[in-house]
Amino acid sequence: MDKILRVNMTDLTTSVETAPIEWAGLGGRALTSTIVAKEVEPTCHPLGPYNKLVFAPGLLSGTAASNSGRLSAGAKSPLTGGIKESNVGGTAAQMFARLGIQALIIEGMPTTDNWYSLVLDKNGVTLQEERGLLGLGNFAVVEAIQSLLGKKTGVICIGPAGEKLLTAANMSVKDPSGKLRSHGRGGLGAVMGSKRIKFIAIDDEGAPGITIADPEKFKAASRIFTKAMMDHPVSGQGLPTYGTNILVNILNEAGGLPTRNFTDGQFEGHDLISGETMHDTIVARGGKPRHGCHAGCVIQCSQVYNDKDGNYLTSGFEYETIWGFGANCCIKDLDDIAMADSIMDDIGIDSIETAVAFGVAMEAGILPFGDGKEVVRILRDEIGKGTPLGRIIGSGAGSVGRTYSMTKVPVVKNQGIPAYDPRSVKGIGITYCTSPMGADHTAGYTIATNILNVGGQVDPLKKDGQVELSRNLQIATAAIDSTGMCIFIAFPALDIPECLPALIDMLNARYGAELTGDDVVSLGKNILKTERNFNLAAGLTSAHDRLPEFFKTNPVAPHQAVWDFTDEEIDAFWNF
Amino acid sequence: MDKILRVNMTDLTTSVETAPIEWAGLGGRALTSTIVAKEVEPTCHPLGPYNKLVFAPGLLSGTAASNSGRLSAGAKSPLTGGIKESNVGGTAAQMFARLGIQALIIEGMPTTDNWYSLVLDKNGVTLQEERGLLGLGNFAVVEAIQSLLGKKTGVICIGPAGEKLLTAANMSVKDPSGKLRSHGRGGLGAVMGSKRIKFIAIDDEGAPGITIADPEKFKAASRIFTKAMMDHPVSGQGLPTYGTNILVNILNEAGGLPTRNFTDGQFEGHDLISGETMHDTIVARGGKPRHGCHAGCVIQCSQVYNDKDGNYLTSGFEYETIWGFGANCCIKDLDDIAMADSIMDDIGIDSIETAVAFGVAMEAGILPFGDGKEVVRILRDEIGKGTPLGRIIGSGAGSVGRTYSMTKVPVVKNQGIPAYDPRSVKGIGITYCTSPMGADHTAGYTIATNILNVGGQVDPLKKDGQVELSRNLQIATAAIDSTGMCIFIAFPALDIPECLPALIDMLNARYGAELTGDDVVSLGKNILKTERNFNLAAGLTSAHDRLPEFFKTNPVAPHQAVWDFTDEEIDAFWNF
């Protein structure tokens, strides 16, 4: 895995390069952030010719290691103005790895209005003009590519939102059953749209595949690692049974379920949208409560959700989406939310950013709280078609807030705050503030320790220990995001002593290396500092490592909690 | 002039305070920026309760000194996110001064949805609930206040744009003939709207008036000063005859007239919108080619522009507005632009920001270049009514650029770049980059020296001397903005040796002080540094002291000039 594919969209050339020595041992987020930091001018316009879009599979992607099938994408984000890494399941990471592609770098911008597609295969990368699929939704795009190039073809594509360069647009990646997973956050779909690439098809027929330096050692470590995943109650039982949506009732109970655009911490309709209700609904309608987003996943927190008539409606129906349109927008009908989820997948827009944007829109009076039918209409007829209102909401929560001059706009670095109230779960607030990605729960998921008591216990309502918790988790997460591993391996890694050593053993066995735990921590620290330095050079400062004012002034029920960290306490995060 | 009026909109109280000793000798911009820097948390939400709106007349306002009738307003800008000072003619500054009001500070925010008005008079300030005038345009508001409180009543008010908190909203100030002048830039109308104040009425009946410490010295200096104003060809002849719009042909000739959203530097229709054409049209239709925006103005660069039937259409019809909708939006019909100007005055929105926003909107394909009728329709039916499209455009050029994901968006610190192309008039580009106000030609009007050969000559197309030119002018302007003087006094001040000493003599005679030229320079430097420090604390950095990328990459005809300053060269501005 040492090929760098480079595509220049200005002069429409492609090349295959050998990775420079300093990129050896880097994968996933470590590699995308390193390349972006090295090759992208931090102050460039994110939708102009000087931004680059970089894809990199994780270090263990393509191997038999459980849950290692994630693909990182990086660029300067048009949403945050800072560096962005977003990773995704689906089939692409493993195909990249089997093809020996360490990274794909897309740079420049067409000088005409033409659109293009890329095909990756054992010979490298081919650039073609694209006409037929323009304007189509992601589902039609995937179907068309599969008809043309075969069922097994991997796909990364953008829908109408990406074509219109909406800053909440995502990039979609085909999963093993032909459904979609998303590089959701930070508007990377708009970056792909700015390069005028509608899709990337991947054909791994005849790929060299993966070489494992020490196969026996790898197998032994992999067995231990997988056992740890299965043994932990969260990754082994909770997530497989109820999906991530198990969290609705848990966060509601904790008073940390942001409700009515972050006005309350509990939602009266929580039972109607909970993981338990969803599970029963799925079973009753003949859907699948378990479904893997990529081959080799042993958690299978995805699902297939059917409509009332038993027809497929959506999959990959996540807690954050259900929270966002449920509690945050006060929509009590899970079917409305599922319909919204399906439309967002099709038009290719981040369901978290869009849900937070709708919450602000509702508070601004654009539509009533709780009106799921109007949400569906706006998604389809306004955002999907790029009307002025559609562009406002499709550009994210900050866009709605600015355009409607709202003061209660839950964003950090202009990225919408996800499904955990930082006043009542304070550790996650530190993550929102300090992550170079903007408000991102996955960057340092303190919910594990604050709420689920994984990896110890840190009282969510007190300030004590939160900065350290977030720091440790962000460092570990940056490293995990480089391996291709799903973030949910953090649950066993935090609680089961054999888990993390087994992960490191797999890395060493794969590459014939001798990494230690300390090396992994160093890697995580380096990634965070690289990202932070990019942001500082782009013009972000510690003044951007802050929650919006209203979290300090508006207490949230039931704990009447406020955000009470001083600037100095927050900035201490970077003391490492 | 030593009363500070303070209005707290949260608890609806008012108070009259004595100015603290450190504010002695400060007026206009020096005072508003000092108060904002001292009392406003730099990271606060500009439309929330922690921002403050400050008004202060200049040090010479209320005296008989020519052109001294300008009022400064300051706050944290909702457009730039930094500090803002915007000054205006009209009758208010002189009334403030005669009432002995050094500053009016409006803080807090109502806890209900009620709206209010303020009345300033010899007894202080009275706060009242306001209902009847809500939703009305500025012309109707002024008329209603005059009917109610008398023809002489001073008025500061906001129109529908300010009520809707659009970030391009301005504050309007009544001029001596009952027409309007504007605190145009930076969205201060939205700040006034956020405080929920529809208007401020001023009654100076029985005011204590102005005391001059040394009346004879004042009179003598004033005569010299006025003579210098009349003797200089720009302030004495060019501006009085053709208004500021004399610049259309001059800038077109220089290749610095930004055309078609800053694509070209010359406009084929320049003759149709020029100051010369405007002058002849005004005369032919029975309008007034000369008109003062405040009592005591000897330049009278304003005018009364009638429609084809000889009925009043607009006044205060400035070069920047005519450029903005003319060359920048390619509208060749001066009547369409005059109609747009009148509507913008009525709804209360900055004509520069809005014109630049329309240029971006045209490039985005929202409406065709050159379509003046559609501009008028959008102003009236979309911006005036706060539709989604209206809010996008009414939030300024950066808003249109972000919402439509455009890369060619002429803004600095999110404020639209005015009527002089920085590639072909490089000194003004340094002012746009470095002014703490965002892109603002008045902050350091290098056009004087680059184009009009006032105060020497610095080749507009070369980099040499531009940073120093802009620095000297910004320092001088900050000081002038504190005196209440119109910026056009810079023309004689730069060329006629007696002018500046006479200005200083007037200050000394007014206050019994002993200021020197060095003191004035120190004042200017201190103001700029105070403002810059506020911005740094608010999260702006030197990365925000930059022109947009396209100025570097897209050469502008006819000189094929690009913006070629290095970051280091720009940052050297702050070496003082």
C-alpha cells in the first residue's frame, strides 16, 4: 500500500506516485491531515483551485481485522474554514487498500463547466467527462454505476447538494448492500463538487491485495481483538441490538438530550423515537435490526428500517439524526425522520448539520417545531432544488443563524453541535470547543465515560477531569482514525485490558513494525497538533475554541446546568 | 459637553453620568472606539445583550466650524465580527453637542418582544414603548416624528432592514431638509434593531449650547480653515459641482472602476452614469446639484435628484452607490439606480454593501447583470419583506458568497469592497486589508494621492509607498473622525499648509487646550491600536488582513494588474 494517486483537475492529468518516505506508516486521518497541512495553503478559498481533496484508507483497512474498513477524507473545510477529516464505512476503504492505494489526492479545478468522474483500478486512475448522471440523487447514481460497471464496483459520489456546493453537502460511499454511508461532516461534498467530480468508481479486480508481514501473529491478535469487541456490553450487546439510537433514552434520562434547538435537556416524546421503539418497529415491519456498514464489522449497529407497508425506507439510521430531527426539532414521528434520513442520503447532505440547521430555522419561525412533513418538503423541494431557502438551510446551522440574525445558534467553528448538551455533559463540551474539526462528538467521545461509565467515571455535571478526559480521548481517537478502525472500538479499548495491545499487535504484524502504546499516543498528539497549526495559520484562534454565548447564560433543565468553563480552563486542553 | 447618557434595555432604565476623566478630550470615533473597547466583551454575540451601541458627536460638532457636523456610532459589528465606527452627517451631531451629550450608550436587550423609542432633550433621555411606527420605512418614520414633535426634531432611526436585524442594515439620520443620511457600514442598524429601538428623537430646545474657551482665536482659525476648504480644487470645485460621482469617469480612466463584480476595471456605460451626466440631468429636471448634508457644510456634495417628471427621487446620491449598481452590476440607467438608492434609504440598508452583494448575486446567476428593474423589485419585495432571498442579499456580499458557494466574493472581514479596484489602485487595497473596520475606503482614502494627486503622488499600479501612504492616511483619518469633521477636509489638509494648523487651533480654542500636530497623530495611532486590539481579542488575526484570493489570480483590465503584496508587506502596516 504505497501508491499515491494524484488527479489534477485544472489540466486534467493523473499520475501515480510513490509515497514520500515521511508518509510511511501513516494512514487514514494521520495521512489526510499530513497531506492537507503540507500541500494546502491554509488561507485558500476552500472551494477554489488551491484546496485539495484527499482520501486515505486506514492502516489496517483491507485486512481481516474486525471493524477496520473506514476511509478517511480530508481537505480544508468550506464549513469550518479549518482542516477537516471525516471517515466513513462502506466498501471503499478495503478496495483502496487491496489496490495498494495509500492516498488519492484531487487538486486544481476545471477551467470549463464540464463535470468528470474517476475510475480507480489496478492500473491507476482514469479521468472521464461525466454527463449522464448529473443532477441525479445518490441512489440513482449508485444503481447506474452498478449496472454499468458491475455490482461489486465501489462508489464514492455526491448528490445534488454536493453539485450545488452546499457547505453541508456530504460524500456518499456505497456499503456492502448497495446502500449509503456518508463522509458526513464539514462539507466535503462541496469540495468534491468544486472539483466537479460527480463520482469515483472503484474496481479492485486483479488488485495486488494486502500483504501481512507476520500472518500468524496477526491472526492471534485479531482473535483477541474481536473477542474484546464481542465481550464488551456496549459493542457486543447494546449497539448490535438497538443501534446507536439506544442513546435517546439514555441521554434523555441524563438530561443531556438537546431539545427544541438546545432549549431543554429532555424531550417529552423520547419514547416515540427511542432505540427500543425503533427496534420493535423494525422487527414488526420485517426490517433488519442489525446490519454492517462494512465487511468485517462485528458490531453491526446499522439496520434496515421499513415503512408501514414493509417497504425499504432507510438504513444507517443513526442516533444523531434521530435526535436532530426528533428532540431537537420536536418531531415525534419516527417515520417522518426516516423519510428525512432517506432524502438526505439521496441529495447527499449531512444529517447532523441539517438537523441542527432546521432547529435554528424553527426557532427563527421559518417553520413550526415538530412539523416533520414540512421538513420533508423543504428537504426535497428547497434544499434538493437549491432555492434560496434551501441554500440557507443546506449551508448549515451557522448559515441559518447568520441569515436570520439569531443569537441561539449551536455551532463551534460554524459546525453544528451534535446530540449531547455540553451544559449537562461537560466533557463533550470541551471536545466541541477544542477539536480542530469544529463541534464533533466523534473527535473525543466523552459520552463513553461521562454517561456510559466506560473507561471509568467522570461526573458529567462537574468540571473536574473533563479537560483531561477530552484530551486523552481526542489523542486516542486521532490515532484510531488513522488505523481504519471504527470509533466504537474505543468501548472495549477503554475497559478490556487485552484490546489495545491486540490492536497494536495487529499493526505490527501487518507492517513488520515494533510500535508501542507510546508510539500510538505520539501519533495521536502529532495529528492534533498538525491540525491545530493548520487552523491557526488559516486564521482560527483560541477565540474560536469556544461555545456560543447562550450556553453560558441559558441554564438547561432538568439540572439547570450552564457552561461554566473559563477561557483559561479550555485553553489548557492544548498543554501537551 | 460632558454628559454620558446610558440606556439599559434589559431593565429599561436610563441614567445620566459624568464622563470619566480618561474620556476627557475624546469625541467621535476616539470616544466610541474607546467605550466599545472598554465595555464590550470582544467575543460577545454582536446581536445579543452584551453588545453596546454608542453614539458620540465629534469634538468640534455644534461649533461654527465648517463641516464639523458628523456623528460617530460604534459597536461590535454583526457584519465583520470586529469593532465598528461609522460616522454620518445630518443634524444629530450638532444637537447632541448643544445638549452637552458627549456620548449615548445603549446596552442590554429587552427580555420581551416589545419595541421602544428614545427621546433626548435638555433633561436627559426618556425611554418609551413604541408600536405605531413599527414596520414603516425611514421616510414615513421621519415624517411621523416631525408631525408629532416638530419639524426641527432630530431623528436617528432604522427601517425594516434594521428591524429584521439584517447585517447590512444601516441607521438613518435626518438631514437639514428632512431627507436621510446613513451610518452606512457594518450593520449598525441591526445592532439598533437588536436593542429593539425603532428611533431616537432629539429635541435641543433650551439646550445649554456650546462654550468656546477662546472665541476670537476660534473665529480666526475657522476663517482660515474655511478658506482652505474653498480654495482646494476638489473640495472647492469638483465635489460641489458634480458631487462624489465626479469619480466615475476618473476611476474609469484609471482602470480602477470595478465592473461586473470586479471582473473588469472599466465600464463601457461609464458616460451614462457619470457625475457629468448626473449634473446635467439634475439641472434639466429642476433638481439641486448642490445640497449640504449638515448645517455648516461648505462643500455641499449632496444633491437632489428628480425623476423624469421633475418629482423628487433621491438625494445623497453618492459615487459608491452609483458605481455599485452601475459599473459593478452593469446597470446603465441612472434612474434605476436612483430608484434603488431611494428604496435603500427607506428600508434602511447600506447601499455599498447591498450593491456589492448584488454583484455577487448576479455572478451567481440569481439575476442577470444589468437588470435594474429586477434589482428594484428584489429590494422592495424581497429585502424589504425579509424573504429568504432578501435576507441572503440583505446580509451582505459575504452572505451571498457563502450561501451560493462563490469564490469571487469581494469582501475583507466580510465587509463588501467599495468602488476602487485594489489591483489597479494598490494603496486602497492596503486600506481594505488593514483597516480594523473591514474593507472601507473612507478609513484611509489613498485615492486622494493615488488618483487625484492630492498630498503628492504615489503611482497606483506600483507597490512602492502604498503601505506608508495608507498608514499615514488611516492615522490621520482616525483623528479626523474624532473631530466631527467630514473626511473631505483631507483634500485641503493634504495640500494647503494652513489648513491642518487651523483645525488644531480650532480644537485648542474650543477646549482651551494646547494640542500640537504630534498629539493629533498620537490620537490617531491610539485609536487604530485600540480598534486592532479589540479585533484580535474577538478572534480576528492577520489572516483576516487579506484580500480575497481572486485578486491575486485574476488580472484586471486594462492594466492586467494583480494584487501582488506579500503577507509580510501587508503586516508591516502595523509597525508603528
